[in-house]
Amino acid sequence: MSSALTSGVAGRYATALFEIARDGNLLDEVERDLREIETIHANSADFREILANPVYSREQQANALAAIAASMGLGQTVSSTLGLMAKNRRLFVLPHLLAQVKGLIAAHRGEVTAEVTAPKKLTKHQTEALAAKLKESVGKDVKIDVTVDESLIGGLVVKVGSRMIDTSIRSKLAALQNVMKEVG
């Protein structure tokens, strides 16, 4: 199962982290920790700088990540993985590791993740209705990951695996604009 979902340096770390979490019944904890890391990675330029800048020594990176992990209350499994990655100068693959471990956990649970882009935050009822509709289509439990993009104006962009459904007003206007250019 894991070889199809993982590849490269990030894949080796992702597979190891997933197997340790699975064997230790720590999947929920690891998934929570990875969401926390994803959030800080998306929102903190300083965090991204620590990961990517080769000026920082291995020890400096490891110490910084240990302090961050402790302040965030991350579990030992994820904290140790981050420390090992710092020691081996592999922190640059962290975004790929996050995606691959999430994929392995979802596959283990028989879930698929739908990346949904909406013009505004979806309500709980809308999210549940969308998940139910996608489950009918895909045949598996669907976890919804919503991103807000106000430029869509209306509608949704839904990506499940390699399939993408774009019902946004923005894409319909762009298609109409292309048709108008051809006519004129």
C-alpha cells in the first residue's frame, strides 16, 4: 500500500512515521500534530526559514524544532521525526512528508480527501452534504479539506484524486470570455 503513495526522501520518512504511528496506535495523535505543523508552516515565514536556510547548522535546526515542538505540545513520535530530519538535513522535504503521511493515514482508514475551494467558508451542513454526495460518487468515505478563495465569486472547485470538478462562476466567466474572443 505505502509504496504507491510515497516516493523519494519524503516517502521514506513518511512511510517510517506512518508505520510507527500505526503500530503504536498513535494515528490520531500524529495526524493532529501534522495539522499543527501544516498550520505553522503556512503561517510562519520564520518557521519556513528555519527549514530551508542552509546557514543554520543541524544542531540549530534541531534545537529550534525541539523548542517549537515542545511549545506546540507535539507528541514524541512527530518530535523525534523532526529531530531526525534536522540531524540528516532533510527538513526541506517536510511539506511533502506532511502530504504523504496524511495520504497514508487516509488510505489506511479507507478515506479519500477532497480538496474543495469555495468562495466563502462552508457551513457544517454544507460540508456534510458535500461529503455525502462525494461518497456516493467515489464509493469511499470522503474527508473534506476546504480552502477559501473569494475570487471564485460562487460555486466550488472540487478535486478528488486526479478528478477535478470546477463549477465556479470565475471559470464559467473565463470560458465565456474565450468563446467571445473566438467569435469576435
